[in-house]
Amino acid sequence: MWHSVCSYVRLQARSEYGFTLEKGWDTKQGFVVLVAERIYAYANTCPHQQVSLNWSPHTFFEPNYEFIQCSMHGAFFEPSTGLCVRGPCVRQFLEAFPVRLEDDNVQVWFEFA
């Protein structure tokens, strides 16, 4: 099922945006990033110890905006692939979500069990 997570204008202004999907008691946290006019979506979970990646709400990039960085152990992930290139989970990937732009809405695909 497609879920609207933010407007494209909001994503353009920040280049990163966190969201929470909810269905009953089930929740899934994720985020979208905008890199070179392409949108990527990932679960907000580091593959190393299953902790949230963000430093603060909607903050996932390291200061140079080149890599997504885990706030717990500093792992670096490529924004376009989710591949860990530095840190304790090298060669592991973030869980990716299909993403699309529908009118001005950034949407991700996620099915609750």
C-alpha cells in the first residue's frame, strides 16, 4: 500500500525527512532523502544493532550531506543504495522502500503484516 509521507516541496527544502507509518499498534519508522533530484526511501533502522539512525527529527545526513550516518556508532551509508561503506556494518544495506512522487506527495510502499 502506498503511504504519503511528505510533500515534495518540504523534501526539497530539507533533502531529508523522517516519517512514521502506523496501523493499529504496528508502526514502521522510515525516512526519505533527495539526492541529485532522485528520491530514496529507507527504514530508520541501522543493520548493526537495529537502532534509529537519525541524530534529531528529520536529520539523517552527516554534516557534508554526502552520506547517511548512524547516530549510534557513526556508520556511513550511500544515499543512493543504502550500502554501508564505513562502520561496524560494512557491506550491509539499509532496508529500502519503493518510493514514488504522486502530484506533490512523496509516497512509500509498505505493507503491514
